[in-house]
Amino acid sequence: MSNSKKEKVVLAFSGGLDTSFCAKYLAIEKGLEVHSIVANTGGFNEEDLKTIENRALELGVTSHKAVDITEEYYQKCIKYMIFGNVLRNNTYPLSVSSERSFQAIATIRYAKKIGAKFVAHGSTGAGNDQIRFDLTFDVLAPGIEIITPIRDLQISREDEIAYLKKYGFELDWKKHEYSINKGIWGTSIGGKETLTSNKTIPEKAYPSQIEKKEELLLELVFEKGEIVGLNNEKLKPLQAIKKLEEIASKYAIGRDMHVGDTIIGIKGRVAFEAAAPYIIIKAHHLLEKHNLTKWQMHWKEQLGNWYGMFLHEALYLEPVMRNIEVFLQDTQKNITGIVAVKLLPYRLDLVGINSKFDLMQSDFAEYGEMNKAFSGDDVKGFTKILANTMKLYNSVNR
């Protein structure tokens, strides 16, 4: 096939072994003009991006593009995960799983822009990411064909290395003991221990090592549910997240092992560190407990869980997600104030809040002390009415 007639394929490229193999395979075996793209969600610095670009060009791609989608990822996803206090299985802040849909959106957007007939990714057939990429591609561009060499060939790592070596591309592909996926909303760590049910990864496997042991008091400033400052410094939300991560990661806060159900129906286990996400969600939740009503809290918990589940299950593009976002946004009108947190090695303490919307500051009543709006006789009558359904049930079912 001549170069002028080659069809274009856009490859979601990370620079690792799998996507490096895909770059060569798509050009040589499929005869395609390969255009690689890396969608940065806050996990790559400039040096990382340059290394990835150099690798792509060395592999012979026709063009390589890096797009920073961190702001889009925050505005369209992270913000709502904070509003919903999203921790999957009460543990995991969806660090990697939430960003994949946005990387897929950026990839298919680029494929449409350059008129590519094909789009490709390097996911295997064993995990969640294959579905997140496939589904997003198929919904946004059903006319663009998806190619997945690693999954379709079921090729081993050793065979990938041999294939690249055959075509003159030889690097030290020695498999790292632990695989690391980093983004603005946390870092996941996979290794031999995460394939078991009874072991945890060692301290050395975490990218951030503990450096601080003396306690540190921080004040997180929230405005309508968004973090907009630390202590006396006003910051944009992404700046605040990055600064908090830099400070708190030195205390090894936000580490855990997440166990959950994969989209394909098997159990999965992964370690993670997410100091800033963990602290922000806990602090935000505390502020909400002071400022929202009982039923606002109840329904937020329900819909926040659904929002996190749909994100994990690759359903970000489902229209109900936009409906939930409207609800979550509306609940944040009074989530403005300061939350004091104390950082200590491996943990944090929530100290308290200061907000003009704090429902505890009302003159209406003081819990356990006194009330000014009702009498003891009112409580007696209220209690009798409240007991009616239970008394009725017990009278019938003695």
C-alpha cells in the first residue's frame, strides 16, 4: 500500500511496552498511518511528556500529540466527585478509573479532527480499561473502527519485546516490580501482592515515601463546594489540589488497598495513594454535615454513590449523569467555609469547621442541652404519633 493511500489510525499512547508494540504493529502489519496521542490528566510533567514523544517518534509514528485535559477533567468530573464525596466501596477515590473516559474522549476527538478511519488502544482483555475506551469510542464515533492488538492477539510480554527487537527497537523493557498509574486525583499501584487476597504491598512500593512526622494544622477553604484555598492563600481548585498533595503526601496519608467488582464481573484489587483527594473529600463531607439538612445529606449519599458507580462502570456518557450533576451542584450553594484538619503520619484528624451556614450555630436549640422552640409536652405528643406505625405492627404480629 502506498503512503498516499494509507488510512489513518489514532493510537492512545503512554510510551509503555504495550502501546509501543501497538505503534509498530499497526504500521507494519496493518499498513496504517499511525498518529499517537497522550492525554494528560495531571500525571505527567514536561520531562515525562518529552520522553513519551521521543519514544513515539523513534517508533516511526507519523505524528505525535500531547493534550492537557486536566482542567476539563476537573470541571466535568473531579468537581462532582467532591460534591458527591465519592469513595468507591467507602475506600477508593476513583483515581484512575474516572480519568480513563476523559482520555478516551480526547483520543476520539483527535481522531475525528484528523479524519482517522481507525482508533486503537493497548488494553488487554482482562480489565476495565478496555471497556472504558471501547464504549467511549463507540458512542462518540460509531463509524470509526476500533483496533486492539494486545487484546486480539493475546500476545505475551516476551513476544512483544521480541517483535520490537526484530524491527530495531530495543530498550530495557525489564518489567518493573510494580505498575504505577498517576493522575491529578491519585496514583494506583499494582503488583504481585494485589493479585492475592491476603498480602499488601510493601512500604517501598508507594511512590511517595513518608518524610514528615510532626503534626501540621491546615485550613481548607471551600466556596460552594470547591476547594479554593489553603490557610490564608487563595488558590484555584487545581492549584489547591496540587499544593495539598505536595504537603500531605509527605505524611503518607490516603493510602489503602481497594477491593472491588470489575465491569467484567470478576473481583479486582489495587493499592493506591491519594493524599489530597482523601483529605478534600473528608473535609468537604464534614462541612456538609454542618451545613446541609438531614434529607439533603440522605439523598446526596444515594446519588453520590450512583455517580461514582457509573463513572467506574464506563457510563460517564449516560445522560442520567448530567441529571445527577445538576442535583449535586445545587446542593453546594451553602457549602462555603473553612475546615481545619490536622495531618499526622498515615492519618488525619478533622478538627472542625467555621461557616456562616453552620446549622449548629442557630439559636433554635442546642443538642442535648436545651431547646427554645418546643416544650416537653410537645415531645410527648410527637413521640406518641411517631410510635403509631410500630405499635400497629406489634399489635397485629404479637
